[in-house]
Amino acid sequence: MSHGPVVTPAAMGFGGHEGEYKRGQPSETPGRAARSQADKAEYPPVDFGRKIVDGQERRDARGQATVKFIPLIWAGIVRKRSRSILILLQVIIAFTLFGVLQGLNSGIKQAVDGTHADRLYVGSRMQLGNPLPASIVARLATVPGVTASTFRIQFGGFYQRQGQNISIAGTDPATFLPVYPELEVSPKDAVKALQATQDAALVGVETMRTYGWKIGDRVTVQTPIVRKDGTRNWPFEIVGTYRNKDNPESSVILIANYRYINESRGDGRDTILLGTVRIADPTRATVIGDAIDAMFANSPNETLTQSEHELAQSQLSRIGDLDLVVHRITAAAFFVLLFSTGALMMQSIRERTPELAVLKTFGFSDVLVMALILIETIVLCVAGAAVGLWIASRVLVFARAQIGLGSVSDIVMIAGFAIAIGLALAGGAIPAWRGLRLRVVDALADR
């Protein structure tokens, strides 16, 4: 019986050496292979390790690009040294003035704000500074609400040469320190030594540091107060130091025995400059002050009692509106600095117009050229401000040694650098805009 030709897998294309059929694996056709290659080209495999390396390389490239601009900025600054030095000097002077005035102003404000509400000062009603009889001190202690009372006579002098100023306060050590508990005396037995030795003295730590004194030294201060022997030389033996824990910078006065000064001076004996009382309740300061003044009313020595804050304010009012004075002076200085810096930078850009055009020719963008100009101005202003504020801090160290006030605080420093950057941006704005709008063709045509 014939069944016809036998159909084998090879005859159907599934067998043989090349067309062998495999279950679950379709054969590769030319169309499918082409699509697979296209997919690989469009969606290549991701190498995450390589991406991290590429990111690091890009960051390194940006860092190198930033570094390569530094020589360009420096070349622009030193291109004409005389002009850069002139800008620096102007900025240094302006910020030295700013630092000194603001340092003194802030120091005075801190001193006024740091006054003690529990202390009252008794002076002459006619004029602060007129002498009062020393006998009033005993009566001050009898006023209700007063817990302690003391007095002082105060005058100035200089050590060795003019300019090395010393402020001297003659008082009774036994009553003075209880009224001023913020004064920390060292060594502990210094108060006893001050009372036992007539010409002994306690000296503030700031003054000790300024002149290099040490305990046991004998120093001579020349003063306007004439002694009975006709000289103006007042010798003192340093038996201890003190530090004002509330305001260490004010530790500058030389505290001496009133007995020594009173017995040695030629005139004005048995008089004092101020009486000071400490009260138990600061809220009753006005009532107690009125009671003290009423005690001496209609007498040859009428008094005016003020709180420590009021006394500081009255002394400050003699100067005038310090804030207004400081702000006007610094504003005028910065106004002049703004225009002078802007004019000098404009002159610099005009001279460098062809060079800026060449930079643009080599691919520097308009914004990058503008940034380079602004950075030059910022570098000059910030450097000058840093030097000026440093000079101001050194000047105020000397001022602090004389009057116990003044320092360049962190706030003044921050404000100074902020103003320097603001002035640089304002002064360099027009030159930078000129660099931004500069056209290469026009710049090179004018060369």
C-alpha cells in the first residue's frame, strides 16, 4: 500500500545542520537581527562606575577652569599698578575711618547700656565737676534705701611722656569696692595693702598690659594737680590689679588712696568730685535721688543726683548726636569712594577695550567678561577694607588704653565687608556693563 512521499522535519525546514529546530528558541531572521542592533545603538548599556568617573572629571574640569581665571584677574589688577594702589589707598582710608568711628560709637553705646540701675551719682547742681565738700558722704549713708556709699576725686595725667595717658581716681578702698562689686581684685590681700600703704595703688589690667607694669613696680604720673612741694609728679606703688568682669576693656583707671592725694595736693583739700551710693531697690531710684537732693537744698552745696545711665547720657549729650555725626561722616566718605572707584575702573576698561575684545574672540562670553571686571573691583575693595579695618582695630587698642572704650566688634567687621562688596558692585557696575555690551568688531576697529 502506497502512502506517498514521506514528509520529514528536514523537508519542512526544521531539521538538518542549519535548520535544526530547538524548542522554545525561535530562529534568527534578518529583520529581527537588524532590529536588535538598532535597539542596542539607541539604548546602550549603562556603566554606573563610568558615570561616577565622568562626573568627577567634570568637577575637576570646572575647578581647573576657575583656577585659570585667577591669572586674568590678577593681570587686570597689576596692569597699571599706580591706579590699583590709588584705589586701595582710598578704600583703606575710608574703612579705617569707618572702623574707628563705628568702634567708638558701639563702645560708647555698650558702656551706656551696661550701666547699673542700682547706683546713683551725686554731683554739684551748678555744674558736674565742681568740687563738693567731703563731709557730705557721711550724710549720704543715712538716706533710707541706701545700702553703701563712697566718693572719689578723679583727674588725669601721663606716664613718662605725653600721649601715655593715665586716669587716677582717689577714693577710700574700704567703701569703694562694695559699691562696685563687678571689680575683681588680685591678689586677695591687695585691698589691705592699699589701705596700709599711703602711696599704694590698684591698676586696671588693661593699663598694666599696655605699659608692661607688674605688681611691686613704682611708677610716676605727671598730672595738672600741683603738690604741696610744687611738683606735678605723683609716685605710686602698684600693690594689686583689678578687672571689671562686666566690661573688661574699661579696666584702665589707677585707684589710689584719697588720703594720700588729699594730704599731698596744694589746694582743694577736703573736697570730692562725686559721691556714689548703692541702693537696694532700683525702682525707687528717683525717690531716693530726690531725697538726697532735698537734704542739700538751699545750701551752698546743692546737689544733683542721677542714675548711672542718666549720668552717662548727660556726658554723651555734651558731644552731640553721636549717631548722626558718625553716619554722616562715613556716608560722605563712602559716597566719594564710590565715584572715585567707578571713575578709575572706567578708565581701566577704556584702556583695555582691545584686550577684552580679544578675550571675546577666543570664546569668552559677554557674561564672563562682565564677571571678570566685577571680580577685579571686589578684590580691590575687599582687600582695602580688610587692611582698613585692621588698622582701625589697632587704633582702637590705643584708644581703649586711654579711655577704656572702643573696639572693632564682629558686627562692625561684618558690616564693613558687606559695605565693601556693595561698593564694589555699585562702582564696577557701569564698567562691567560696558564690558558686557562690548562688540568685538567695534573694539578692534578702534585699535
